[in-house]
Amino acid sequence: MAFIVKSEITKRIVASNFKEEEFHYVADEATGALVGKKAHSVLADAEAELAGLKGLEEGLEFANAQFPGLSDKARVGKANVIAEFQAWLQAGKPVKTAEEAAAAAAIEEPAQEEVSEEETF
């Protein structure tokens, strides 16, 4: 399994004229499936996203080899854990304190808006 940057050209109508635009995205080389989060108008941005997905690529390779009976979603979950582990190793195995872990968890959870019972829609 290998991830690559693919490029496509699309046509749009702008001011009553066709305009060609090139965009780049990260895809699985074998299947052509979209892997990245979005399309990029600049090739360097797509290459940066590809570099960031290196751990996921290796994790998916491991998960596909070791757990062929799992669903795609379960294999991606295992690959994400492996990618996090590799990033932790590359960062020098930092240890978080309980306060840092709580702060990181608070950032990841979106704030819930309180809805008044008196409010009508």
C-alpha cells in the first residue's frame, strides 16, 4: 500500500467563460481511493499532507496484513493508533502530566451549547 499525490484538471464557469483549474489530492496508489482530507490548489500543500500521512500508511499496511477479517473502519482505527505511536516515538517519547492530558482532551471535545427549555423554534 502506498499513498501518492494525484492531480486532476477541472473546468468551471467563471464570468461566462470556462476556466481550467488544477487540483491535487492524496490517494491510495493501488485503488485510487481518496485518502487525504481535501483537495489542494498548490502541489506543495498536497505533498505536505502526504508527508503527514506516512504513519497512517504504515499503520494501514500492518493492519491489512495482520487483521484481514476486520472491517475497513476497524483497520483504519488500528492504523491511527500505530500512526500516533510512531509520532510519539519521533517526538522523543514525551510524557504528559495529568493536567496536560486533561487540557488536550478539553480542546478535542467541542463545547456543548446549552439550550433553554423556553426557547422556541
